[in-house]
Amino acid sequence: MMNKSILEVNGLTMDFGGIRALDRLDLDVRPKEIVALIGPNGAGKTTFFNCLTGIYLPSDGDIRLVSPQTGKQSRLNGLKPNKITKKGVARTFQNIRLFSQMTVLENVMIGTHCRTRSLILGAILRTRKTRKEEQETIDKSYDILEKVGLSEQANEFASNLSYGAQRRLEIGRALATEPFLLLLDEPAAGMNPQETADLVTLILQIRDEGHAILLIEHDMKLVMTLSDRIIVMDYGKKIAQGTPAEIRVNRAVIKAYLGEDVGSDNA
Amino acid sequence: MITVKEVKRSLLVSLWFVFLTFPLMVIKVNPFERTVSWRWSNMVYVAIGTFVISLLAKAWFVRKENRLSRQQEDSCRARTPIIQRILQRPGYRYPLAAFLLGAALVFPHIFSTYQANIMTTALMYIVLGLGLNIVVGVAGLLDLGYVAFYAVGAYSYALLNLHFDLGFWTVLPIGGLLAALFGVLLGFPVLRLRGDYLAIVTLGFGEIIRLILENWNAFSKGPSGISNIPRPGFFGLEMSLDQAMIYMYYLMIGLLLVTIFVVNRLQDSRLGRAWLALREDEIACQAMGIDKTRTKLIAFSLGAFWAGLIGVIFAAKTTFVNPASFTFMESAIILSIVVLGGMGSIVGVILGALILVLLPEYLRALSEYRMLAFGAILVAMMIFKPEGLIANVRRVYCYKGKKSNTSLKNDE
């Protein structure tokens, strides 16, 4: 292996009562890699994201994170979501979860929270350190807004943005937490072709800046153009993995998506 | 603007109200003389009154809809209410603040001590409102037991003074800190709760504190309360009752200014933004790296801190505390102040407190209908202006060199 993995998932299992949403899933992500997670609805993709980010506590298995900067290894199981974000994993949500009554800029500023420090006393006394930190937060957030193309709407309420813009703002907000692994949950859902094309450019740009990206997506064209590797899930299990070209001709994948290939059986 | 259909509708509304209020307004039974008098004129008043009000309300809604559709394309700045726009202009803002401060300072010398006393009460409710505003308005944690912290502050002064002979100025911070500690104690078990569930638990907490004070005679002297609590001293100066009241008034003005300063800075900080985010979406908030537990506990304890301070002042002002002062009604009034004024808005809370505390004082003649009017105002607010008298406006930040013409503007 050329690069050491930054995320290693071994035998991850998640049970909801009698239902096994994830079944001994193995997965790894390497630095600066775009990995796509695909599968039919209900395959357990979002559950996997929720386990990874600490919203669910996995029933079994191991999630390990290796920081590319320090090389320090840590186990994510059972950590609170905010601790995981601090370790360098950020995510977006399938059903957009912005802070709708805050401005666009403030939404991004929230993302910097885990990298800044000032608390009650700093806020009341407004010391030089606090003011410096505030200004840095504002400037950094503004730079991120420029990157995702929302600097014009910085002072709008987040709820006033168009659907595509809200998705981009979610990505911007996640970037503000300075992650090395970015999890995108259906980033192109509900976007028109032009917006999707812009999104592809944006994701590639983010990758080039050194972030690894793990994404769930149903838009196959986007998945095939972007991904370095694709992992296919069905009923909580990994049924295939490989490059886009390999996945395209994989029989198990075709079966999961389209059902049994009756024609080839008869031949 | 008003169509026949709407007139018809209003007519129906007024008929309905006549029907509803018929037994109350028209029939009057005299049980001693065993007669029934029919006050038909009241029915006419009710009919005309509701008809007019319903028409006015309809017209108001039509106007509001027109305005909204016109503003659809405007940005969030355009919707800023007029008071906020005035306050945002430094040219108006500072003279206005100076005028208000001046008026507040000369107030007790122009009007009677009685008026100053009422004003002191109003100021106390403003600070209480601002404290609760942190918890309910900014962090979005519906707290119905806020009065418990107020009681903690009041009793800490009463008891510490009784047993250890501690003075007002010593107990003031202690009372605040004790209340903050209780805030954390309440915060821990309710961390997972939100909305209605949180409201019920906090309501219970408020009642528990009151019941303990009422029933644990050995500790709190029970329902008879603690009397002869000394007023705050001023370097050992002897003061007459009038002077003491005026001193109290200035003390409250001072505390209010400190509160506004602190709350304003807190709201407009990293912590304040975290509270807002917590109010908007808890899961997203955590996923963005905010420690939910810590942020909530800080909100609870800071809110409780102000209640504790005011509790100490309340005990010193009335020189007497008993559990009857800390019923759920108090929590409800403070909450109404926050809701009426506008969640999260400091100016709104000040205005709300003045309205809700001063109006009942000056409308003593109508005191029988006080609760009725109270309810009616709140219902009307929820229908016509759910965001409160003065909605909170988000801050506009300036970025390095890029838009330097937008100077640092505050939301207050």
C-alpha cells in the first residue's frame, strides 16, 4: 500500500433491535482519496455515517482514525460527536440541517467552534486575544464562503438560500471544522445539472487541498466521474468494491440494483 | 379593501361571541331577591365590539400579507423593524441611550418615592427577563421553573444573614453563585430533554424548591417566612426609608446596566453563537464540534446566576421573604416578558418587562380584569406578532478589507 489509511473500519455492526442495519462492514480511506459509498435505499449508508460521526453507538466492530499530520491513532467508537469532529472528521446531512435563523456567515463561523477557545470571561471582557480570535474566525469563514461561492449572500439568513446553495453552505460549514476526512451525505440530491457540475468542481478542489472525501450519492454520473474507489452496500453488507470501471461491470452490483438478470440465466 | 365576504365573516364572528358570552354578560341572577335581570344592552356592546375588532384584525392581516409579498425579494436587512434601524445608527443610538439614562437617573427626584419603588420592581423584572432570555430566548431551552433560582438567591441572603450575620454586599455574589450551582444541578438531569419535556421537568423543579421552603420548617421557617432582613448598606450610612428606596433604585439601575453590557457581549460571542446553533438544531450543532453538554450547562447556570442576584436584591428590598413569593405565577410572568418582548432580543425584553410590570400597576382600577387582559395580550401577540415586539436581528460582520465600509454593527 502506497499510503497509510486515515480511516480503518473493521467488522462494523449496528443492530436496531432485531434489525441489522450494518453487518460486519470493512472499509478504509486513504489520504486525498475520494471514496463513494453507493447502494439501494435502506442499504445502511447513512447509518454507517451516523456510526462514524458518533450519533449512533455501533453494536460491534472497530472504527480507527489515523491523523495524517501527527500519525496518531484513535478509536472512534463511543466518542461523542463533537469529539469526533475535533479529531478531524466533518460531515454534511442528507436532509439539510443548517441553522436556518442564523446568517450564512454565522453558519460557517459555528464550524470553527471546535478550533477556537474563548469562553465566558473572554466574551465579557473582550480581551485582545478574544477580539483577535473573532476577527480570524470571521476572515476564515469569509474565505470559505468565497470558496463555496456564497460570499455574496454572507449576511442572508441561511433559510433564504436556494436548495443548491444550502447544500454548498453545509459543505462550507463542515470545512470550517478543518477536517482531514469529509463525509458528504448525498451532496447532489435535488440539484440541477449545472449545480451538480459546479459541485463536482468544488469537491475536486477540496480534495486537491488535501482532504479525503467519503461520499454517499445516488447520482451515478457524479459517482463515476469523481470517485477513486467505489464501495457498494446492500442490506448492511459490503457487496463489492473497486474502481468505477470495475464496479460498472460487477454482477453483484447489477443484481442489487436491477434484480436477477433473467436474460443471462436463460442463455 | 374590505369585501362583503369579510363583513359577513365578521358578522358571524360577532354572533358567535354574543352566543358565547351570553350567560356571562346578559343574564344576571340575584340569588337573594330570586330575580333574573336581562342586560340586553351588554349584548349589543359585545356584538358591536367583536364586529369592529374582527374587521380591524382582518384589515391588518390583509395589509401584512401585501407587505410580505412586496418584501419577498428583499434581503434580511430590509425586514429590520424600524426601532432596530434607529438603534443601529450610531447617530441616533448614543443620544437615545444618553437620554434614557438621564431620564432614569432623575426619575426618583421628579416623581414620588412610590413611583421609584414601582420602577425598581420593573427594573428587577427586566434583569430577570434578560437572565431567562439567555436560557429560553438564545439557547432555546424552555425553562418554566426559573423562579426556583430567584428563590435560591432570596433565601440565601435571608438565611445567611439570619445565621451568620452576613451583609448584603457579601451575599450578593454568593447568592448569584449558589443559584448558578443550582442551575447546573438542574441542568444535569435534563440535558437530554427538549421542548415540552424540558418544560415539564423544570416546572417540577420550580415547585420542588418552593415546597421544600414551605415545608422544611427547621431550615426555612416554613410559610411564615423570614422577616427583618436588612436593606443594603452604603458604607455604614444611616438612611431613612425614602432614601433607602431611592438607593435601591440606583442600585438596580447599576445592576441593569451591568446586565445589559454582559448579556449583550455574551450573545455576540463564540458562546452566544453556539447557544443559537443549539436552539436551531442540536444534532447539527454537535456534528459541528460544539460540546452540547457544556454549552447547555453554561446557559442554565448563567441564566440562574442573574435570578440569584435579583433574588438577593428582592429579599433586601422587601426585607421579608416567604415561599408565597416564588410561585409558578412568577415564572410565567418572567417567561411572558421574554416571549412578549421577543426571544433573544435585549431591547425587546426591556420593553416587554416594562409593559407587563408597569401596566398592571397603573391600571389598578381595572385590577379585576388584569389576568383577563394579560391573557388577551399574550394570545393577540401570538397571533399577530409571534416573533415578539422587537425581533432579534442578526449581526452583520465585516471582513478584512473586503467590505470595510460595513463597520461593526451590533444587533442591539
